[in-house]
Amino acid sequence: MNNKSKSNAAARLPRAKGIDMATVYTSKECARKVKRIVLAEKNQTIVDEFITILGMKEKFEEQDVPMPNKIVMFGPPGTGKTLTAFYLAQRLDLPLILVRLDAIIHSHLGETGSNVRKIFDFANGTPCVLFLDEFDALGRMRDSNDEVKEMARVVNTLLQCLDEFGGESVFVAATNLEEELDTAIWRRFDTKMTYTLPTDADRLQYIELLIGPELSGAGLAGRAADLLAGCSFADIEQIVLKAKRKAIIEDRALDYENIENALSEYNPRTKG
């Protein structure tokens, strides 16, 4: 998707509150964002299989087996859910349409339902990876009080949109609060991915990608991986970037002390 087609897609995006309901990223822009992605082995297998199936469309249609086109990801913040959406778009060579909840959600819930419908209609007509983070804000469980009855109408609209979703697009949703999602919403997803804090091996691999082979070979990655146990991928990235800035200011090579100081200053909530 070139810049011209990107601007055309952006021009066609539905609007609410005077702003576009989503941000468009081209496949090339997605590729730049996922240069250092590390997926858990199980999630990498799920993504690879999902993409393989999409490449065998005719064979699946011949045997009347429906194609998967909806993925829900759940797990704590900073564990790679959003990055996976970028990765999927890059692998599928499709634009990523990152939905803006601040534009979608309206004080009048009837308007929210209408906005949900509009963004799904857009994705049905424009091949893309449609990504909705904090999915629980729209798909949470229905209840009996008046406010939630109104919210139930939004959920019902969302269910209809999921049932009608087709074409060449893929819908990806992410949440940190999977237990709050309506059970009927869960059933609409053909692919589910669980995210956790990185394992020791994942943490080491990611730090090696961040600091490069020379410093990794000198043992810094292993020591840093031990130091940053309990951190999410997002925390690790911010700490290593902060450490790199310190090293640049001091005009010397990145070392363990820089990472220690960066960890102390950053003080990640997930550490411990």
C-alpha cells in the first residue's frame, strides 16, 4: 500500500467527534515496528498457522471449511498484543487500521453502536487488519441495570458486526480484562491467543535484539536478563533505551551499571 493509497484509505475512514475513527499504518510502516518482536513459541505457531490457512483459501472453500478471520488476544499490558497486530498486518501485506476508542465511544451509547457499525463496514469494504485494543470497553458483560441495558445494545451491535464480518480483512481484538468480556463475544472468535510476561529465554532473546550481538557476546545480555526478571517486553524496551541514552551522554559503551541505573529510575510496576 503506497502513500497515495494510504491517504485514500484515510480519506475514506469514518469520522466521529470531528476526527477519524482510526489511524492507518501501511504494511511497510508495520514492518518497521516489528523488527524486534519476540513471540512465545505457542503464539508464533498460532500466527504462522493462521497465515498459512489464509494462503490456502481455495482448498478450504472446496471442503466447505470456513476461513478464520477473527483473533482475540488477552494478557497483561506490555506483553506484545499490539505488536502482534502490526506483525500480522506486515505478514499479510495489509494496512493496519488501529481503532481510536476515544472517537468510537460516545456519551450516547446509541451513537457508540452506530460508530462500531461504521468502522466494521469500512473494514468489510477495505482489505485490512482491523485492530481494536481495550476491547473490553465495548464487549463487556451485559447485566440488568439501566446503564448496562444501554451497553447491551452496543454489545448486540458488536455481535452482529462480528457475525457479518468477512471479505479479505482480519479483525484483531486485545484486552487485559478477558474475564469481563461477554461470553457471546468470546464465541465469535475462531482464534484465541494468551500473553504472559516473557520467560527467561524470551527475555534474553529480546535483550539481545535490543543491545546487539557484540554486547550480547560480552555477557551483558545474560546479566541484564537476570536483572530484569519480572518485567514486561514494554518495560524492558524502555529500560534498555534509557540505559542507552545514559551511555551516549557519558560517551561510553553501554554497560551493566547503565542498565541498573535505568531500572532504578524507571521503576516498572510489573517488577517484583
